[in-house]
Amino acid sequence: MCSTLRFTVIVFLALAAGPALTLSSHGLRATAQNISSYDGAPTQATRTAKSTNQGPDISAKYLKQARAYRDQGRYELARQSYAQALSTCRSAEELAVIEKEMGGIELLLRTMR
């Protein structure tokens, strides 16, 4: 009785999972409802390359704002604007400038505290 029940449960589970899972030469793969992560998934480099060419480059605006705050002596706001410029930066040259200026502001803030 127990083995018959166990067999029935196994068959039922196999039939229920049948449409979602198939056995292929690569092993067990999820193929129903396009849930396979093996086929056609864009790589991280592809996603990054696409996203860097979209939208305006707004890091220059944040950098200009940070420099204005720095000149006014509003160093916490300058650090925030440098962080925003850093997160939206697209070129290596501009990144080096932002990191250098932000490092100076952080050093100044640390010595003031």
C-alpha cells in the first residue's frame, strides 16, 4: 500500500513538472515560459555598453555644482555633488579629476571634524 502511494506521488510530481523541465544533452533545463537562463541572456558587458551610451552626460553639471559649493565653503554639499558626478561619470579622464577633487574635500572635512 505504502509503495503504491509513493509511486503514485512520484508519477504525479513528474507529470506536473514535465512541461517546465525537459531533459536535453546539456542535462535538466528549464524551458517552459522562456525561463531558461542559458539561451540569449545578455552579458554584463553588453548591458553596461548599452547603458553608457544612453541619456545625457550629467556629470559635468554635478562637477560644476560641487566646485561652486566648495568655493562657498559648503563642503558637505560639495562632497555630495562630487559623489553624484562620480556615479554619472563616463570618461576615465573626468573620473580621475572628480576622484582627486573629492579626495581633497574629504580630507578637508576630516581635518575640520
